[in-house]
Amino acid sequence: MAHAAGTSGQSGARDPQRLRIAMTSYRSKPHCGGQGVFVRHLSRELATLGHDVEVLSGPPYPELDQLGDGVSLTRLESLDLYREPDPFRIPNIREFGSVEDVLEFASMCTAGFPEPLTFSMRAARHLMPRLGQYDLVHDNQTLGYGLLAVQRAGLPVVASVHHPITVDRELELAAAGGWRKRLQLRRWYGFLGMQGRVVRQLEAISTVSQSSFDDIVRDFRVDPARMSLNYIGVDTDLFTPDPAVARVPGRIVTTASADVPLKGLVLLIEAVAKLATERDVQLVVVGRAREASAADAALDRLGIRDRVEFRSGLTDDELVALLRSAQVAVVPSLYEGFSLPAAEAMAVGTPLVATTAGALPEVAGPDGEAALAVAPGDASALAQAVERVIDDPALAARLGAAGVARVNRLFTWRRTAERTVDWYRTILDGPPAGTPPRTAAPAR
């Protein structure tokens, strides 16, 4: 269906080429997690290209770079039941002010995860009286029923799906011990039924890799003709090499959640334990340590707690400095829809070791070109690849330089924003007759 951009609701002349975009994101951590990074950088680049973006987000709220200069932030408050340092908190009765609040708390009390649904309801309540102020809604993987109400009211709604969360569910179920834990996980991931129904009805879907494209088609049963592929990017003004920064001998850096099985942190800890028997190595994990997690237990089981350091809440500059200081960066994941940590390490010229899970081969390229590739789930292979990089300065330098070149060629936010605008216009104006589904060429 074609839609005329910029023709509804508002009086007065306006530039029809200047799109008005409502970007919805149910949670947007500012310095970690793909959702907050995506919202921050895409909104900035869309504004730089001359468009207006209103970001609607639940807590935690994003850090946006150009507020007041083409980008605005609308905070849709919730009960924020999973906030640190008191997740699964019991709110005061005075905090309840809407049906969404009641639904959110009731769902949490029955082991569900309500945020995609309740945020979409709050977003719909905000958008409905203002339909004429926007040309389209771009949802960032909320996929809640409220978005369908907005679409039925006549405002086009499209969505970015970084990867189907069905993959997270299956990996967590596989790692779960006991039927009670598996039952709890199935209840927690109950929102996936809603997301599947919503994603099949939205105007169009974009995703960030061919791997995710295929997984969405399979798990959410989405028609491939309604999908587009658009790689996301790295802030290449910030993530840059600095030859003046000395590498810390033996320093290995990774970005991973200690309690998320698909990130493969336990495997990397096992690899570090193997390396530590012969050399002085130190693993720095960008993420929060979690007591009683599988990673925490592995530190004691392997006796290397003194070899692993967790750092969370890093600023952008601190993250860049840490990546530049490492001898090697590792992405040990069992699945990735894209992997910003891989691209960020490559962008600063730090040699990368990554598994071949999910979209990582699309990001890192062929084995030995801009990264060393190993099979997912193999701690020994991870250890051997890290050892190769540490022991071969020429290899490390070659991988680092090739990584910088690859990111600058394929993975910049300006490139992502330009392709996003092309996608918007195809949706608003309609594709030429006979146009095949939009996909990106495989990364090379």
C-alpha cells in the first residue's frame, strides 16, 4: 500500500521531502544493548539527513545526541519493574495511574514480561491524537498490539527486528535445569506469541543481517516479500584506531551479559582458564557481574576469579579506550543477530576472534581476513585463536587494519540511515511495479 508523505493533518506548507518519523522503543539502555544504540545513532543520522524524529521510549531512556536539532524525546513512563538495583520490585500503590500499570504489575507477578505489550499501549495512547503530525511510525522491536491500533487508524507502522527473540528462548531453555525453570522461562517468553502475530501484520519489516532475515521468516512466519535487509553501523567518528595507545599485554576484552547463555561468556571463561595455565592473561568483560549466574559459578569452578574483571556503566570514551588497550577482542556468542561489539572492536583496529554463530560471519567476514573465526561452543578453539593473535604481532596488525577498512566500507550509521530513508519512501510511495524484495548484498 502506498501512502502520501506529509499530506495529512497539519496546515501550512512543509517540505514533502522532510519526513516526520515517530520512533518507538520499549526500553533503550544508553550505553549497552542494541536497542538504545540503534535509537541513538539512527535518530541522529536521520536528523542530519534533514528529517524530524520523535523518539518514544520507556525506561531506561536513550541518550540522544541531537535533541532540539531534528530529534526529540518523549518519555513514556512505566512502573519500571526491572530497574537496577531493585528488579522485580513491589511498587507503592500511589504509583499506579493507568490500566497499563495494573497489567504490567499483574503480569510480572505471574512471571511474565509485560513491557512490549504495555509500552505499545502507552505509545498508541500518545500517538492516536497526533496521527497527522507524523508520516510513519518506526518501531524498534516492540511488536506490541498497540502498534496495530495505530496502523488501523491510518498511520503506516514499520518495524526493525534485530533478531527473533525465539532464538534467546530456545537457548535459555536448553541451558535450563529442571522442569520448574523451563516452565518459568516459557511464561517469561509468553510475549513472543504476540510479537509473531503483530510482525505478520505490520506494513513492512527491516532487519540487520541475512541470518536474522532467514530466522524471522522461519520463526515468525513473515512473508519475505515484506522484508528488507539493512546492516546497522558503528559511530566511526568515535570508534577509531589510535596507534599511540599501547596494548596491555595479555588483555582480552569481550562484551557479554553474565546471565545470558547465547552470549557464550562461560565458554570464553573456560578458554581463558586454558590460556592462564601457560601465560599471563586478563579478561575484561564489558557487562555486569551476576551472582549465582553460570559465569559466576565458572569463575570459582575454574579458579580464575582473579583473572576476570567486569566493568559496567562505561561511557563511550571509556569503552573506546578499553577496546584500544586490548591485545584481542573476543565475541564467543552462540548466536548474534548482528553484533555491534564485533564491529566496534574492528573499528578501533583491535584484532578480533569471533565464532561463526548467527550473523557473525557477515560482520567479521571470512576467517583470517579481518578476524579469526571459530565454531560456536568450542572453548579450546577460542583459546587457540586468542593465543595465535597474542603470539603473532604481524597477524594482529593485519587483522586490525582489515577490520577498520571493513567497518568503514560496510557498517556506518550514515549508510544505515540513507538506506532507511529509501525504505521509508518505498513504503510511503509504493515500489515500482515488479520490484523484488529489498535486501542488501552479502557483506564481503
